[in-house]
Amino acid sequence: MNTPEKPTSPLFLDFWSGLSQNNPVFVQMLGLCPTMAVSNSLENGLAMGLATTFVLLCSSFLVSAVRHYIPSEVRLTSYILIIATFVTVADMVLAAGFPEISKALGPFIPLIVVNCIILGRAEAFAGKVGPLRALADAAGMGAGFTFALLLISGFRELLGSGSLLGYNVLGPRFEPWVFMVMPPGGFLTLGLIFLFMGWRMERDMRRAKEEKA
Amino acid sequence: MNDLAWIFFSTVLVNNFTLAMFLGLCPFFGVTSKVDNAWRLGAANTFVLVITSLSVWLLNTFLLAKTPFLRTIAFIVVIASTVQIVEMIIKKYLPGLFRELGIYLPLITTNCAILGLALFQTTRNYNLIQGIVFAFGAGLGLTLALTLMASIRERMDVADVPTMAKRMGLVLVVASCLSMAFMGFAGLGSQ
């Protein structure tokens, strides 16, 4: 951003909402399939988060820029086509520049097309506002998604392989908890995060009630 | 024949689309509060999966051999139109079923299980018969996972659980246990 922004400007709010109170994974529960499928190592999680953010930024900008020219009857089809185009770009860039990551993520890169976060933002936000706000919102949603992926994949890699980004952290005497990098570990990690959030919400509500009494 | 049976059982049980490969989680968490809805949605998905498998085979064999970079776009367009056609056919000939499925029918388009099937079928080079068996197995596996989850959630509704687990937390932990149970099938078909 070339202009310094006050923390309360709408652009910043658009960005911040995706990161916190409207976090796509933890609050809206969108895009769960890629969240769990590729979060068995921090590297995969980071790559998936960045690829999705790229597609989100490009497609939100384009959807917002051409929003006056798309008749509303065919808007979903047009959005899907725009998204699929950028996903193909991301897929080819990854395959050319980072063949190892591309191989590890496999079909989950093309599957970004059906990530409900992207179509959801195009339909609920980008198709209704100007390109600048759409970009800010996409950046926030992308950052929120990447943050969620980093949290889950970091937890799973740390417990499941005893390492972070491939570097051994917990030392040679740590017995890897292989369960965590297998499919059930994904469900369990997200379940634990939801339980923790539910516990905090309940505690806050109880405290508010006690203060009132 | 042996090969076909292996594809079928490995897709239904060992590599279950929902519980082992995380495809189609949206309906898995969204629609599984009632057993009736769960298996109906599973049946509709199976139908779309089989038709998609057929169309993807046609596309791969006759159109996309020289232009593999168009795959993602071509697949999603074919899936969207397939769902639309299925919706129209069911509406015309089976209006009762159409009313019962309601909004779930168009939502099948954005179910990643369908696009996932198309992509896996392509990367594994399945022929027509293998593809259809694969699609049928995937649909059956999806229906199985949806129905199991819905049955458990119906029981959970009447159970007394702590407030902090009332929302999605407990559902995800239960999904983890289901997924763990399905890992037990891994010994069935190790290739």
C-alpha cells in the first residue's frame, strides 16, 4: 500500500475481518477439504495457503472489475470460469517452479476451483463493490485462510513428525505421533481448535454473567 | 475382473473419499443432521459421479489429449452442466424426489468429490469400465460416510454434552474416530 492507512479506514476493516471475526476456516467453516487434506506438513500448508491467496486476489479483482458487464443469470458460471483460469495459472507456475511441492499437493491444486471460500467471496463481496475493496477483502480472507492452515499444519507436523518445515525440532528421542499426519489427525486437530474456541466463548459468557450479578 | 473388484473396494472402504481423502466435507458436515437427507444426497451424488466419470472419459479420449492444460476448466464446465441436466431430468420425471432434494442438488456442483473424481480418474489413466466402477465406489463410500455420520449425530442430539462441545467441536472429534475406524480397512487392499 502506498498510502499510510488509519486503522479504522474501511479498507483496513475489510482486510481485518477476513483475518479475525470472519475467518473463513474457524468462523465460517468454508474450504475445509483443502484445509485438512494438505495440512500434514507446514510446507504443504504454506504452499496451499499462498496458492489459494493468489487465486483469491486475482479472481476477486477481476470479478469486481467486470461486475457491471456480467448478467446476473450467468454470473455463477462466469465466476467459476474466471476462478478456473487463475487456478490453471497457479497450477502451471507451481509445476514449473516448485515441482516437488506441486507433486506433494497433487490434485489439490486444481481442486482450488471448488474451494467454497473463493466462489463465496466472489458472490457475497467482490461482485458488489469496487476493485480496491474487493482486493482488500481478498487479501484478508487469503491471510486468514493461510493463518488457519499454518496453525493446523504446524501442530500436525510438530506432533506427527517431530519437525517443522522439515527441520527436526523435538530431537532424536521424540517418538513421532504418526496418527497426527494421517487423515484422522486432521479431523482431530480442527476438532480440538473448535473445542478450545467453544471453551473460551463459554468462559467469557460466564464471566460477563458474573459481572452483571 | 480382480482389478475392478480391487478398485471398487479400495474406493469404498480403504480410500473412502470423505474419511480418508477429505473430499466432499461440506455436505459431510452440513447435511448430516438427518439420516433421510444424508442417504438421499448420497444417492444423488453417486448418480452425478457416474455421469461425470463417463463424460470425463469422453473428454479425455477425444478432446483433451493434445491440450492437457485446459483440463481444469473443461472439467468444471462439464460438471456444472451435468448437474444442471440431472436437475432438469429429475424435476421433469421425478418431481417428488426433486422436492425432497431441494437445494442440495445444485450444490453438488461445488462438491469437491466430483472434481476430485475427474482428476484422479485422469491421473490414474482409468479406462471407461474402470472409471465407472471407480465412480460407483466413490459414490457408495460417500453415501456410507454421510449415513454413518448422520446416524451418530441423531443420537448426539439427545445426549447431554458439555456446552463447549455443542457446536462443531464434538462433530469433528467424532469424524476423527470414524476416520480412524476406516483406517482399519487399510490391510484389505495394499497394492
